[in-house]
Amino acid sequence: MASKREIKKEVNFLFEEMIADAIMIREIKKDDEQQKTVESLIMKSVEKHEELVTRINHNETRDEKQSSKQYYGAIAKEAIDFFDDTYKQLNDIIQKK
């Protein structure tokens, strides 16, 4: 299993990349509605990042029956699902004219 430090580095990197992509899309799109949608995605991403890092730092919130591997695996799956959903939304914004 990767250390907490490595997991946090990976989560930080992925969120930074996603937010940078979203900012770039916001700058490209001139429609106010699309810009507001992208800004809301950025805010959701920041909130999710904070939530995940807090959960990584404080693993005492896990169930006693749950191993560390399962706990961090669940966090990783949640992060991947969030990235997938957010990138799909960003892709839909890009496709709109």
C-alpha cells in the first residue's frame, strides 16, 4: 500500500490538473452561462479535494472492521469517480457552441 504522503501527492496532482483544465476551458468559452457552470465545477472540485485530503489525514474515521487498504481504496475510487464525472461535464461544455 502506498503511504499517506504518496496518496495525498497523487490526489493533489490530479485535482490541480483538473482545475487547471477547467480554468482553461472557462477562459476559452465566452458564454456567461458556460463560464458560470465551469466556475461551479471548480468550486465543487476544491471542496471535494479538501474533503478527500481531510479523510486521508484522519483515517481514524474509518470503521473498525475496515482495513486501511479498503479505506484508502474507497477514497481512491471516490476520487476517480469524481474525476470521471467532472471531466464528462467539462467535455460537454467544450462540445457546446
